[in-house]
Amino acid sequence: MFALASKSGIIHDFEIYVGKSTIKSSTKMGLSGDIVIRLSDILPKHKNYKLSFDNWFTSYNLILHLKSLGILSVGTVRSNRIAGCQFENDKDLKKAGRGTYDTRIDTSQGIIGCKWYDNKSVHLISNYIGTEPTDPVLRWSASEKHKFL
């Protein structure tokens, strides 16, 4: 089951998975993108509603399409779904340490991509949020048995 829920956890709409025929759409974004588009149909356009989703749903084309509908969105994204965007390699980010990130911006479309390194690299993409400001975060060190910044 796929659900559209508010931050309070209330489900506003849902879709039952019934195989490839779950959504009949011509967007050519695949099942995951089509589900997001279908569930977001109930949201008022251009009213600053924000959607977030995980990397199974997220693609550059989906973020761009939602922006054209006036829906703000952010999500983790698989590296093969960010339209050839080249970030710094994992080795260099790891050398720089936890919390290091690299950003790319498609200024013509207003899409921001970020590769952030923690224990491993995480890719994010958004049509409304950037990388600044950053906040320090306390992290647990298993080897040193205490929290650190």
C-alpha cells in the first residue's frame, strides 16, 4: 500500500498495489513516479505544500514535474536517477569526514542536488530546499563510547 500522509501521521489518500497495472498513466516516470503524481492530485497547487519521499520514488523528472504543478518536494534519490549529475567521489568525501557534502544546482530549473557523507553517501534532490544553513549534530562513536559533534 502507498499512502499520502501528513506530518501528524493522518492518511489523506492511499493506493493499493495490484501489480504493474496499479496506476494507468502516460507520464513515463514509471510506477513509483506515477504513484506520487496520482496521490498528489488532491493537494492544492501553488499553496506551498511539501512532499517528501524516499529513493524508491524520487527522480529528477518527478521533482521537476511536481515543481511545474506548484508542489514543493524533497527526497533521497538513487545516484542513477539524477540525470547525469556528477558529484565529488565517495573516497574524497570520506577523507573529509562525516558531515561533508557536495552540492549541484540546476539553475535553469531551480533543482538542487546534494551528496552528503555520513557512514556512507546519501543523495538528496529538491525543488525548494538548499544545503544552507547547516546545523551541528551530536553523533555516537561506538569506538570511543561517547557522543561528539
